[in-house]
Amino acid sequence: MKAYKDLSREELQAVQTELQAQYDKLKEAGIKLDMSRGKPGTDQLDLSAPMLDVLNSKSAFKGADNVDLRNYGVLDGIKEAKELFAELMECPADHVMVFGNSSLTIMYDLISRAMVHGIGGNTPWCRQDKVKFLCPVPGYDRHFAITESFGIEMITIPMDENGPDMDMVEEYVNHDAAVKGIWNIPKYSNPTGIVYSDEVVRRFANLKPAAPDFRIYWDNAYAVHHLYIDNKAQILNIVEECEKAGNPDMYYELCSTSKITFPGAGVAALITSPANIAEIKKTVTIQTIGHDKLNQMRHVMFFKNAAGIHAHMEKHAAILKPKFEAVLDCLEQELGSLEIGSWIKPLGGYFIAFDTLEGCAKRVVGLCKEAGVVMTPAGSTYPYKNDPADTSIRIAPTLPTPEELKQACEVFVLCVKLASVEKYLEA
Amino acid sequence: MKAYKDLSREELQAVQTELQAQYDKLKEAGIKLDMSRGKPGTDQLDLSAPMLDVLNSKSAFKGADNVDLRNYGVLDGIKEAKELFAELMECPADHVMVFGNSSLTIMYDLISRAMVHGIGGNTPWCRQDKVKFLCPVPGYDRHFAITESFGIEMITIPMDENGPDMDMVEEYVNHDAAVKGIWNIPKYSNPTGIVYSDEVVRRFANLKPAAPDFRIYWDNAYAVHHLYIDNKAQILNIVEECEKAGNPDMYYELCSTSKITFPGAGVAALITSPANIAEIKKTVTIQTIGHDKLNQMRHVMFFKNAAGIHAHMEKHAAILKPKFEAVLDCLEQELGSLEIGSWIKPLGGYFIAFDTLEGCAKRVVGLCKEAGVVMTPAGSTYPYKNDPADTSIRIAPTLPTPEELKQACEVFVLCVKLASVEKYLEA
């Protein structure tokens, strides 16, 4: 099949007629599929069901230092959970603070606290003239929603396969004191799946921020979420690199078990310097007496150690790999030679990012929706939901079955083709 | 025994010599006891241990509307949990939003949200010149800590056995637009145990606030925490009264299972108008994808309905009543005729509030500490930890065993006597 760009107007019209006929037929089929959401499938959730048996009415309910896990207290998480996250994330346990079920909440509260109370004794952001955040794109819509909700100005930073454009990042961070943070998903990034290179991580650690209350928001959401057990991506450790660079307090690293055990009932943790933890505890102690220690212990008893988590993640990979490959195979087979879209084959994470021809993403998502396939709204991966080139589409292949995925993907590629032909015919 | 105020100087000196000898002997005994914290005892926690068996690896994990309880979603709580809280708190289910494990966090976040985003479209508090809260005293130190942490000016409102001084409350709320809220524990108040009278609740519901973003913070923490199953206090329903008064959005009512099941692993809920819930959801949806639905379902399956909770609370009462009575009997027996302290016999809740002679509370708590009995720091029950008369002491009788309580209470009354004699001798 020839690339669309090389087709004559007549050829394009012929292709359009054929595609339109296929599309109309598809619409009649009454398909109802959803590739919009980064949710684990039921079979993945079943992997962790035995975790609910490790604590029961016969349990001792005692933690380290004789803590009754059922009662009030232990603001920063039980010792056993801190040690588990420390081993998993390869940092000292005194760099770990364990929270409730959501790393999103930890991040929201970090920003909320900075707005009202400030960071490191600096003026609270709500009393500063202007606060800006850098937003590598395409990125995670819920990150951008947090900064938008606080009225923080978001600046788009392009990414390539090694991470954000670090020249731009350095330019902003090192010279503009209004720049207070940058959102990152450094490993298996949402949605592109790219992995930050060692050079990118080192340049992050060696930033010389103009703002003393600048922090790197390092959302390591997919730290152990590999698709290929023989090809696991590694990134440099932000804790160690920042310490080496003399910036020990410059990062907040986040992680959680939301996509390891249960998204609704996992455990989330903040990893940062002991000085940052001491500061954060001063306000968290006003907000809560402590998080759910029973659920923390449930995780500790179920996994025992980091090796337990890694072994568990291999079971997730076995379920997810065929799903990702169903989509990737379909894209390659149907679009490989047409030059109307591009994508990166991810080695982990929860998404495949697809780039259409300029100005086609919204149209593709709209066509999919009409045909019964729900995609994440186009633009969602950009601050203010505004993708200026209108090319970025996020595909979430984890929740549907492989059969459903195959069908959904057929709809998707057809819509990509149709929108692309339309674009060329309009030109 | 004569009242201390009627003793001559010589008699007081003789009493002091005798008390001091007893106190010195006690100090040598090396007692280590704690009456400082409103924590349930182990036997109370054991009552809820079977709750951990109702969900296990064999469970269906399905909620109403086919929700997978393990996965992401359901921002405002599962339907079943909303219905349970609605029945318990006697309000419609659409007035309930279920959160995580802490009503303290709900309250902190309500204030935090008002600071940054405002309430009801009004100017955020951080951009208003002055924000004030009314604080009935003695009250709950963690309430006051929240408002203090946000720099909100706290105004002390005296309470009697019917609740706060409503003339003062009306004067402030109806005429000062800087007054944005009032903290309340309307039933079995912390620490006095008093119960708001019907008139007080009605006057609350009929406030005509000068500030459109004024809300009543109605922390109904001890709604079902009776000590006497044949003498359960009832208060008027704030939801109904506010609706009747044409102020349907004026209250935020809080409750939780922290002292019903597990303080670290309970479920908390906000009860307020559907309009308020709709507003709150707009920001909570940025902060989290949802709270722990498995733990919500655990509670629903364990209790089944409000009757299940009431029956469970009778078991708590059977454990707590002897503890409260051990303290009350000791106070009555040792101090009943001395006129050096007063207290209210509570019908529920977690505390006994004790008033010393003026200027003696700190000294009593200090003497207790020296003798090995930890009390809540004097002043804690006042905003800024400042009890101007230095009379208020909070006794928390729930955690120690009855035997420990008896011993701790003997130390306490001795310290009250000693501090009181010192005061009269200094006069």
C-alpha cells in the first residue's frame, strides 16, 4: 500500500469511498468498546485477591515497636511499609513517608500545601505574583489538572525518546524564579512510554533553580511496570543523583501500589529527603492522625519484600503483553506503510501514544466515538487540554480483553485512515 | 471532709504536709500510666476483628451498578456505604459523600479548599483580609490546630451544659462577614460530654450569617457513642433543621467509624446538601480518583445496617461504662466535698472534662507527669492552647484498663488536692 501523501486526488477519493463504506458498516454493528482508561483488567486484580486473606480476625495486629495496627497513630507509615518501599525504590527508609491509597492525593496535597504554607520557609505560592510549572508533553492529564486547579501557569516542554527538552528545562528553571516545579513520569511515561535517559536524569539533578522552593515532581508511577521481563528499563535513581549534585531536597518522588495490587485500595508513598519529610509532617499531622496501617501491613505481609513485588509484576506483564501487542500489531499491519501516524512501542507502563497527521486527532477520536469506541479525549495529554497541533491520542489497552482490543483497534485504524484521507482531500 | 476554702492556714498546712508525703511516696512507686489520649482500648478493637473476614480472596468484589470494588473510580463512595451512613445519620443518601479513613482529613480539606478555591463562588479566604472562626470552649484541640495552621483568627465562645453561648454566636455570625465558621461537637462534646439542646440546634439552623461562605462545622464524632444504653442522648437533626430554616447549605456534618471499628482503618463521611456535595466533588476529583471502596464494603458487609452499628455500639458501651465510672467514682469520693474541682458526668463520648480552681490546671498536669501519669497538656482544649483561667483538664479514660484507671485517678485527685492547697496557701 502506498503512503497516502503520494496518492493522487482520484486515488484518495477512491480510498475514501471504500473506507466510508467500511465505516458505515461498522457503525451498524453496534460496537461498544472502551480504550480510554488506564485501568487494570479483572484478571490483573485477581492476582492480588489473596492479599485479602493475610489479615483476618485471628491476626495479631501488631507492628514494629508494638504498634496496634488498628488504632490511631503512626503519621508517616508503619516501619515495615517504609522498609518495603525503600527496598523497592532503592532508597534509605528514612526517605520514605507512606500515605493512603493515592499518590495523586499526595501530589495534590504537596501543591496545596505549597500554595497555603509555602515550601522551605519561602512565601506561600498564593501570595506570590506568579507561579509556573513546566509540563513535558504529551503528559498525564491529572497532573495538569492539579496545577490548573490552583491557577498555576503551565508551560509546555516538548519531549523526545530520551525525556523532556533539557535545554528548555534548564533555561526556565535556572532563570525564572516563578518556575516552582516540573511534572515528570520518568519511566514508561504516560502516555508515550518513553524512559528518561541517564543524561536527562543527571541534568535534572544538576539544575540550579532560581526559585528556592522549586521541586522536581518525579511521579515514578510505573517503576516496576515492565511488559518484557527480559527487557526491563532502568533509570538513574533521582535520590542518589540529587544528593550527588548537592541538591538533596530538590525532588519529590511518588510511587504507589495502585497498579500493583488494587487501584482503589493500594498504598502510596512519597520519597524525599529527611528534611523535606520533616517539613511535610508538620502539616500532615494537622490533616490526619495517620493513614490505614492495616492496609499497609496487608501489602507487607503479601509481598514480604521487593522480590515479591517483582515476581508479582511478572504476572501482570504476562497478562498485559498480549494486549499491547494486539494493538501494536494492528497499528503496524494497517498503518505501517501509510505514513499517516506514528507511535512508540513501549516497554512498560499503561499506554500507547499515537500521533496522527496534524489537525486529525480530534477527528479520529470523534469518528471512533460515533462507531462505538471510546478513546481518551484528544488534547487530554496537554495542559489546558490544548494540543496545538491536534495530533496526540492516548490508547489505553489494559482494560479490554485481547479480543475486544483487536476489534477496537480495527475501528481505530479505520478512523485514522478516514480522517487522514479527509485531510489530504481538503488540502 | 471540709471544703478547702473553709480551712484555716494551719489546717491547710497540715493537709499539705500529709498530701506531699503521699505524693512523694507515689513518685517512688514508678507508676507509668496514660490518660491523655482518646484511643479505644484493645478489647474495643477486638470487637471489630471479624470485619476483616467478610472480604477475602473468594469474594465477588462487586458493588452496586456492577462496580469492581478493587479498581479505580467512584469518587463519592460506593452506594452501599452512602446508604449505611444515611440510615445511621438519618439523612437522605444524596446528602452523603464517603471518604477515606479520617473525618479530620475531610475537615482539614474543607478549610484548605475554602482557603484556595473559596466556597460557593465567593472570594477564596486566602485573598480575604481577615478570616475568623468561632471556637466553643473547651473544645477539640485538633479542630483548633486546623484553623490555627491556616492563620485563621479563633474567637473563644463559652459553653454551658446546653452548648455554646448562642447570643454570642448570633452576634458574631450575623454581623461579622469575616466569621466563616464555627467548630462543634454537638453530641457528647469533646471534652465536656455535653449534648446540644434542641434550642441551641434550632438557633444554629436559624443563623443569618453576614458571610455567604459561612458554614457550621458539625463534627458529629460521637453520634452513636453512648455509655448508657437506657439513656441515649438525642439531638435535633442539623440537616432537617437547616432545611426547615431555609439554610439548606449552611452546614457540613462529619462522622466516621474511627471509634466504631478501627481508628486507623475506619471510614469517614461528609453529610451536607447536594449542592455543597456537587461543589466539593469538583475539587475532590482533582485530588483523588476515589477512596478505598474495599474498606467501605467491609464496613457495609460487617454491619449490614444502622441497627447493626447500634448493636455493636452497645458492646463498646459495656466496655467503656466501667472505665468512666471508675474515674467518676474516684472523683466523687475523693473530691466530692472539697470544692476544688468540678466535672460533668457524661452520658457518652470519650472524655471527662475536669475544671480545677483558677490557675491550677497546668500545675495539676505537671504534678501528674512527675508522678508518672500522663494527662492531655493543660490548655489543649482552648484555641492557641491558651486557657486564660488555667482550669481545664481533659481526662481520657478509654485506653487504660479499669485497674490502671483506678490507680491513675488516685494520682490525679492527689495532684488536684496538692495544687489546690498550694493555691490557697499562696493567696
